[in-house]
Amino acid sequence: MSKKVAKKEEAPAKAEAAKEEPKKEEAKPQKVEKAAAPKQEKKKKKEEKGIHAIYKVEGDKVTRLRPTCERCGPGYFMADHSDRYMCGHCGFTRYKRA
Ligand SMILES: [Zn+2]
């Protein structure tokens, strides 16, 4: 037989209140410091298509990658669209054959 001894746990009566004095921060002028994050360079250089884009040089031969305008004559290249060629000079449009 054993006696059940209810042991009274002593509750810590003295809850030590940590008396911490509120830290007095020196009145600093609030500087809005901007994060010096490197700005994302949005400079995407568009590769300019020069006049060389419509010529293809193969050795001594020069091939023109765009057809010339029939109305304006040689020297006037037509824009290469998906389904047609168009002259930007006179507006002549030539449809591609499927
Ligand atoms: Zn033309």
C-alpha cells in the first residue's frame, strides 16, 4: 500500500516581472533608405535590321532575299509578310503562292 501523496507543486508565485526599461532610441531622423537594388535593365537592344538583312552574299554572288517591286523597279524591295510581299513605296502587294 502506498500512500498517494498529492504533492502540491508550488506555483511560482513570484513571477519576476522583467522590468526592462523601454529602450530609448535616440531620436534619429528617419531616413528612408532606398534599397540599393540594382535596377533591372530593361534595355533590350533591338537588333536593327540594316540593308544587309535583305542581301545574302555568297562568295561573289549577291542574292536578294526580298523580291523587288515590279512597279518601282529594282532597288525597291518588298516587305516579306507571311502571305504576301508588299512594297512600302507604292503599296504594291504580291501574294505568295501557297
Ligand atoms: Zn513599289
